[in-house]
Amino acid sequence: MKHRYLLISFVLLSTNIAFAQKETVYKTWNPEQEQTSVVAGQGWHTGIQNYYDRLPVKVESTVRKPVWSLSKNSSGLNLQFKSDASEIVVKYKVTGPVQMSHMPATGVSGVDLYAKDAKGNWIWSAGKFSFGDTIVYRFPNLKTTDSKVREYTLYLPLYNSVKWMEISVPEESTFTPGLSKQKPIVVYGTSIAQGACASRPGLAWTSIVGRKLNVPMINLAFSGNGRLEKEIVELLPEIDARLYVLDCLPNLTGAAFTNDEIKKRIEDAVTHLQLKKPGVPILLTEHDGYTDDGINLEKKKAYERVNIALRAAFAALKAKGVKNIYTLTKAEINQDIDTMVDGTHPNDIGMMRYADAYEKAIRKIK
């Protein structure tokens, strides 16, 4: 028995040593250590306060405080890289609460990993995540039969601010950061465009449209604060865009915004953009409605009113001979009683409805 016990002990010890020898050694990449910014979806790569900000520091004193605060959220930002790694580990910290009552932690504070296969088709990886003081996402078993190296896009949190982030891969793996040189589509909008209430960052409609069209998207949406304000409108031409999208009506339904004021803001925004970026098309989006409008008639009146104001502004601009302006209508967005979380913000089905409508509209413009 004594000899048998010693033999078992030796086998167990040998097994543990073997496991220890097979322990994976990782190499880690911190985007902030790059000499120039490699954050995709970012309108300004210089002159920013924090690495994952969406607005330049020069406007901190001119935009309203809520807008500046929301510009710290990393919505629409992503990291692009090529790798043959069998596993990718993402670790990061955020500055705010990880979830909201109507939006899960995976959307508010999570990341989302997509890749392209050898044929250029988008594929998705399910991450194993843990939310703590440091958030960790592990993407294991990234095996491929069609290509050794994949192109990856890692979408960052929609409603939180990234304090720092590191990406690790096995030491023997290749890892090459990249950044698209294409002109982006720039979106100025509300909480819906910021991403509420997608369950994952890759399911925000701006992210979906970016994949559908294979173009960079810059998300300048500010929850509750997308109001076609001069301070933001005047910033937009600083970004050399292929298209400007103005999707702000859901934040202009309040009594303070009369029909004349809405019409003026739309016309002023279009006039300024065309003055600074002549020939670049502008897409004006109607309010997509509230899905409890069958019961709450006040809400129905609210979105119908602002949509009428947009149509009046569009007609006035066309009458003046303004070209390269287009509209996306509520009917084209096509929301229904099953596509929103709270009657206002789309769920994942609603986000796809938005993305499908935008894809069709943008392809016609192109």
C-alpha cells in the first residue's frame, strides 16, 4: 500500500508539473502606448483630454455640461487589429455604473468582438465575461480553417467611459493594430444613436450599418442631448465625412422647441454643413415614434409634430434649390410594438430595423 501511495503521488505531481509547463504566456497591447491614436470611430485623434473621448478638449467650455460628460462615453469607438491568436483577452476599467435599469451591463459597459473570414464576411465571437473592478472578456477557441490571420473589430462600451484597456494574446501569436483610411459617415443624434438599448455594442445601429456598408462610422450621439445645437453642428465639418446624418428629433419634442425653432435648427445645420463641406450629402431622419402610441395619444402628437416640422424644413430647403439633402422617414424605419424596450429606445430587433432602413437609404445616396 505504501508503494502504491507513493506511485499515485508521483503521477499526480508529474501531472501538475505538466500542466504548469503548458500554462499560456501572454503578450499585452495597450492602445494608449501607440505614438498616434489607433481608435477607430473617433473624430479627433489629437487635442482630446482622455484617450477614449469623442469630442476635443477645445469645446469643453462651449458645449453644455451634459454634452461634454456624455462625450466621455466610448459609444461608436472601436479597435481594429489583425491576429492569428487562438485566444484574445480584453481587460479594462470604466468610470461609471456598469448597467442601467433598462439596459444590460453587456451593452452599457461591455465590449464586442467581430471578425472577417477569408471571404470578407463578418463573423462574431462570444466572449466569456466578468464584471468587477476590472472587467475581463475572454474570447477562446478562435480557431480557423480558412485563414491563419483574421481582421478583428472590437467595439467599446456604449454608455460608459473607458479608463484604460489592455488586449492580450498568446505570446507566439501575431498581433498588428490597424486603422481604416476611408472617409466616415458622421452621425449626430440622441440616446438611440448612442446605442440605447442594444444588448451588445456591436448591435447598436451605427455599428451594424458600419458592417453592412464596410465603412467607418463616427458616433456623435448624446443621450437626451442631441438637439441640433450650433456648438456641435459647427464641429461636424472638421471631420472629412462622406455623409452627415442628423438624427436629433427625439430630443426636440419638448414644449421649448416650437415648430419654427425646429425648422430653423434644421435649416441652419444644413446651411452650415453645405457651406463648409459643399457637395457632401446630408441625411435628415424623422422621429421613429413611440411604440405605445396606440394608448398614449399625447406621445403620438409629440412625434407627429416634430416630423411635420422636419418635412417643412426639407421642403423649404428644396424650394431654395438646396441639393444633396435626403430624408429617412418614420415609415421606413418601421418600428412596432415589439421593437422597443420602453416605448422609446429600441431593443436589438429595433436596432436592426434602424440599420436596415439606414442601409437602404445610404445605398440610394451613394
